Amino acid sequence: MEFLTTLWMPILVSAILVFFASFITHMVLPLHKGEFKKLPNEEAMHADISKVPPGLYGLQCPESAKDMSSPEFIEKCKRGPSGLLVVWSGPVNMGHNLGLTFLFYILVGIFVAYIGWHGFGKETTEYMYRFRMCGTVAFACHGLGWMSMFIWYRYGKFWPNFIDSMIYALVTAGTFAWLWPKG
């Protein structure tokens, strides 16, 4: 646990900087503009969806794995549409979600610190080496999960999330390379 007491500053500073970078990519830059679309005839849809309990639902969802190969299910999928529906109860609690996001950024910093500490130790003084190693770990934390979501669920736009992940990784790498203790 020595890595936590030694690297608390880059962990915290990288989380703060990534939090602000996230604000910029989502609120200032046009990367995520138009990511969500309004449903046609939203009021009629809302009346039906309001009866559904909160959860994640598949449109064209089989009852079992065996049902996936049934001719009825295959035909239903061909007719379409298919997709996912996430139903929340009430409004999104932005403060809560932003707090959890910040905690996630701290967790990423802890992983970067842990792998860096055990990978090259506290004696490494070469800035670009620290930058590359910490950036690679940070990108794995921020970016690789989006790829799986895109492959399976076509959720969101791939490139904006990929670019976000690269920006967050570069910010994290720069912070750790800058604030890594000098031997």
C-alpha cells in the first residue's frame, strides 16, 4: 500500500483534471452533440413505458436461449426493430452520478499508480517512459469497455467515446509523469 501514500497526489490531481476534461468533452466540444434523440410521438410512448418497472430491456428479447433459434423469434427479429431500453425511476440524479464518476476517475488513478509502482517503481526518472506506461493503463481503464459496448449493443457513438478515452488517458499520463516522485 506504499504506492497509495506515495502517489496520492497524482491520483487525486489526475481525477480532478479528467473530471474537468470530461466536462469539456461533454458540454463544450460538439463531440456528444445529438447523441440522444427524442422518440417520435414521445407522449404516447411515455404512457406505455411509464407502466414498465425500472430496468434494462431488450426489444426482441427471447424467453430463453432455446427460443433464439425458434422460427417465430427469428421472424420477429427480421421484422424489427431491435434494441435496448433503459428505464429509470424518476429524474437522473446528476449530483450523485457526477460524484460516482469522480470516484471512478480516482479508481482509475489508483490502478495507474499500482501498475506503475510495481511496473517501474518509484526510482524511474524518464518522463516519457512514465507517460507511456501510465497512459496505456489509463486508456485500458477508460477506453476498452466502450469497445465491448459498441460491439454488442451499438450503444452511443464509438468515436466520441474513443476520443474521450484518449483525452482522459493523455491527461492521466501527463499528470502521473509530471507528479511521479523523483528518485
